[in-house]
Amino acid sequence: MAELTAVHGNPLIGLYARVSDDFAVVGVRDGKFESLIREELDVDIVRTTVCGSELAGAMVALNSEGIVVCGHVMKKELEMLERSFEVLVLETEITCMGNVIAINDRGALVHPDLGDEVISKISEFFDIDVHRATIGGIKTVGMSAVVTNKGALVNPNTSEWELKKVEDVLGVEPVKGTVNFGSEMVGTGVVANSRGYIAGRDTTGFELGVIEEALGFL
């Protein structure tokens, strides 16, 4: 049975956590949320703010190889992350790495305005192909999609060209859907890895069926 939750009453749970198949970074102290992540996704949790923000899901991108943050990360936060991850710190005007990178272990799609040097660093660090893209016409690809090693849920306005880009670069077959009773920014409402997923409290039964198909749990 699908697990639905909210963080301090907010169903936009994807803003507060980012997960891989091994670890979750959670930016907010919420015992129920952490318990669900441990039970449903079977990962260890690193709880820390990132750049002083509880919105860790928006601030970091990660896969099985490591994690990327912007240069505004605080020393204590970086030390906390380095206990569990190889960390890439990027000096760029775009600070919310979770918003602008959609990544799994096979590849990454990134905000079209990221520079060549930044893209090269991401590609070298994770040892994957990295391509500029939009998803649903939206540049913040990390919030317009939920990507794992098994599947991808993408914004319902995603074009055929964008769907092909997701499939070619990330090696998964994307499915269009919504979360939280019609929200098109699916990355704000789902936390997922290859083992499971958690959805925002307002997600409907129909939406859950699409999510399970997209992420490979049917």
C-alpha cells in the first residue's frame, strides 16, 4: 500500500529530501518522515540543512556515486555530508542543485543555462553523460521529474522530444503524471528510489497508479 505523508503539514515532501539507493539527505527534523524513508526506501539518513535551508531536496542532487551542492554550503553541513558521500561543490550562480539536475546512475539532465564548465565537472565527478534539457518545457528539470534507476515520472506537459531525451540519457522509460491532486511539478511531491516511493499527502489514487507504473512498482 502506498505511503502518503506531509512534512509539517506540507505535502511538497520532495522539497525536504533527496534520495539514492543508499542514502537520503533530509533537511528537516520530522520523525515520521524519517521513519517512512527508512522503511519504504531502505536507506540510511543524513539529516542536515544545506546552505542553511531545510529544503534539502531542492538544494542537492545525488546518485550512487556521490552528491553535488553549491558553493554556499556551510562548513558544518559539508562535514556532515562528507561522512557519507563523495561531495562535489560547484561554484555557480544557480544554487539549488536538486531543482536543476535530474539524475540517476546512468546519466543526468540539467538546466539549460548551466555553463559548459559546470556540466563538465558534473559529468566527470559522476562519470556519466550530462545533457541540457527541459521537461514539460520547464528548465528546473529536477522538480519537473522524479528519476530513479528503474523509472521516471515526468511533468504531464512533457513533449515527445523531451520524453526521448529522458529515455536516451537516463536509460529509463518515462511516464507522464501528476502528484498532490494535479500538481505538474512531480518532483515536489514524490521521494523515490529503486526500492520504493513516498508521495505527498494530497496525491490521489489515480495518481498513485501512474506513479507506480512510472517508477516500476507494478
